[in-house]
Amino acid sequence: MHDVFIIMKTTSNTATAERRAARRQNIVQSATLHAENAHAMTPGALVSINNISATGISFDSAHPSDEGATCRVLINSEALRLNSRVRIVRCEKRDSRYAIGAEFIEELPEWKNPSDN
């Protein structure tokens, strides 16, 4: 059983040319990254989310992550809630931090605005 719950509130309708399969939403949001096999009570690493799409997520971290590693990313804020497994696909050193890209392992549900009912 996977817990995946997403709520996104956006304020921008800016469209740019994009070659990726899924449109990215730029966000500034903190999150917690947990190793896949970490004990439930183990604190995760604090990361800064840069953008998110239906297929993946990009974030900055003070620590590197191994490409191919699986982790769980947790975001719990008013603007966005997410609890999902990801696979690290890119980790690049940038200044004193690491730019990390990850793909969602679990398929994310399509988000629907509750006021659209």
C-alpha cells in the first residue's frame, strides 16, 4: 500500500517551451528525504524542492545521493502534500550543495480541484 496524496495550489499560468514528457511546476518548498530502508523513526535529510511534475521532482541537498538509489520524499505544507517513493536519476555538485533529480516510482494520481465538483 502506498500513501500518495497531492494538493497543489498554483498562482502562475506562465507557459514555457518544454521538451519533457510532463510539465514542471516551479515551487520553493522544503521537504524531507528518507532512505528507502530507513527505520520509521529515523530523521530524514532536509532538502529544498525546485520543481515537480507528474513524473519527477528536482531538489537541492547539502548531501549527495547515489544515482539509482530509492528514497521516500515527504512534503507536508498548506500548498503541497506528498509522500512518495522516488529513484535518484541525477546528482550534480553545485557550489556547496547538490542538485538532485528524481523520478517517481509510484504513479501519482491526477490532481483535481475539489471546487470543480
